[in-house]
Amino acid sequence: MSALPPEVQLAVQALLTAYCAAIDRRADAYEAAAYFADDGVLDNTALGSPLVQGRTALIEAIGGVFSTMAGLEHYLTNFMVTECSGDVVQAQAYVQAHGRPVAGEAFSMRGIYRLEGRRKGAAWQIERLTFQPFP
Amino acid sequence: MSALPPEVQLAVQALLTAYCAAIDRRADAYEAAAYFADDGVLDNTALGSPLVQGRTALIEAIGGVFSTMAGLEHYLTNFMVTECSGDVVQAQAYVQAHGRPVAGEAFSMRGIYRLEGRRKGAAWQIERLTFQPFP
Amino acid sequence: MSALPPEVQLAVQALLTAYCAAIDRRADAYEAAAYFADDGVLDNTALGSPLVQGRTALIEAIGGVFSTMAGLEHYLTNFMVTECSGDVVQAQAYVQAHGRPVAGEAFSMRGIYRLEGRRKGAAWQIERLTFQPFP
């Protein structure tokens, strides 16, 4: 991976960080979904959530989360690009997440985000984001 | 933000990381305050602390923290440059902090550091550092 | 440190991140030990572990950890290169670690990894990795 250009690594890391910032602001589901490609996939099936695919479904799913959560925090660490060829990149990061529902008890999760990204023009987009809890 | 040079992003991240390392060492208030500009501002008003402005006031305030704390840890994640124009930068990071007072009970906090930085010669300095707790 | 090339900083950070990923996968002690130099040193003496030196001893020690642990997570933050001259680098990172033994209770630790790295060809290797718990 030593040949990975620094600007690519930092751009993909910035993509995931900006997406999590939009999620944690809980303000605008359109803005958060815009970090995905048109047919992007959010895979939280390990948490029992249905697979979400496509911009419209993403906006709806993220909006649903925003309406039920009074607090969200996603702490990203251990960012690592695991594959990069041309305009496609595979990366991962550890995540410690804290959630506080509008109704119900606060919870915490720890796991790995696996990210497939694709360059589109000057920007990078999420093709697929999968959460894998630590066992 | 794709045009942000990697060396600028890493330098501003290194500035905040080095400042927190100096705080967590609790050894030298002059060293910690030196990461600020001459008229730099530390805004922990969200925690009930008075606004601290200027090198002399910063040294005094930081020295006061050092004399009352037996342990400090600031875990920085989710670093993101949100604006950059010339020699001025706006950035943020998530922070999970743990404190252990000389007298009293240990505590933890989670929130966002908002950083205004300015390039001064080859180095970057903190113009303003604001802590905003997660709700 | 402003003259440190971004690709060096990112490569050394990637070295520590990849090593921790290999440790946390608990799958292959050879793979994890391969991030060390031939005569590399793992210094967890602050935890009461004996000093481990050399590839063979590292494989054995890491394999021993894998056989007793059912879960390992090392969250790395606050990465900082503190010295860099030619092909040798000193760096540090904060680490929050969680362990779940096969038998016994889960535990957590917080501290600083101090890393001595050396460039070998296109790659970087760990010369010495020392864990220093926060007081």
C-alpha cells in the first residue's frame, strides 16, 4: 500500500468522517445520503436492519434514524485503505458508536466499518458501507 | 475540500494532537500555551469555565488545571478540515476526555473541538479552540 | 516536524494500524510478527509481560495471546511522529484496548504506544513497540 497517494488516503478518510459528521448532526438526511453513490448500499444487516440501497431508500432510512434518535456519536479510528485500483478503493475503520434514542435507553456499539468507495469527478462517493460488530 | 494539500491537513491535525499531548503530560503550561497564537482563545465556556484569551492568561489557566489534575487524557478522532483559505483554517475533531482530579472523582466527557488555526511562518498556531459537548 | 513528508507520516501510521488489525483478527501470529524487524522488540513490561525480542519469540508470544483471547480491540488515536531522521522514525499513538479472554473477565486499558520504526526498502518495520499505561 506504500504507493497509495496521500491525497487519496486522506480524501477517502474525509469521506467517511464527513458522512459520520452528517449522521451525528441529525439535521439533514439528504445531506447525509449525498455521500453515497446513486445506487449506494448501507449494510447494517449485522444489527438486524434491512439492507438499504439507492439514494431514495437511503434518505428514507437515515431520516427514520434521525426521527427516533436524540443523540448519535460515531468515533472513527484505525482508518486503513486495504485496496486501491484506479478510481475504486476498499477501506476500513474502527468505530465506537453511542446512541441515545428519543424513547428508550442509551446504547453503545463497537465494530468495523468496511467501505467501498469510488471516485466521481473530483469527489469520492460511498458505494457500500458495511458495519461489522466486534465479536 | 479535495483541493486541500495533504501537508496542510496533517500539519493542522498535528497541531491539535501536539497541544493535547502537552496538556496530557501536565508538565509545562508554557509549552502547552505556546501552541496558541499570542492572542489565542481557549473557549471552554460550555463547561462553565471563563473564556481565556492571550498567552499570559492561557499559561495561568493551563497551569491551574495542571495543579488540580492527577490525570488527563484527550482521545482525538474524526479530524476534519471544514474550511481553508490561504493561511487560515477551520477544523474540528471529536474528543473523548478522561480526567482524574487530585481530589475528587474521575470524570469523562465527549464532544467536539472546533479549531481556528493560522499559519505563522512554517508553523500553525491555534487562534481559537472551542469545546462543544455532545448533547 | 513541519518538514515531515505526508507519505512518511501516513506510512508509519499505516504500519501501526495494520499491526493492530492483525492482532485484533487473532488469526495469524506470523502475519502480525511480520510487521516487526527481524530483531524487533515488543515491550509490554509495564503490564508485567516479559520483554519479547526477535521474530521467533514474537511469533510465539503473539500466538500465545491469540490462544488465550476470544476478543481483542485496539483503538488508535492521537498519532504523532515525534522524530524523523532519514530511515528512522519515532512516533506515538494513544490506544484504548479491550480484551476478552477465553476464560476470565473482559478488561480495558488506556495508554500510549511508543514506536520506533525503520524503513526497509519500500516498507516500514517496527523496531520497538512499547506500551505505557496512562497513570
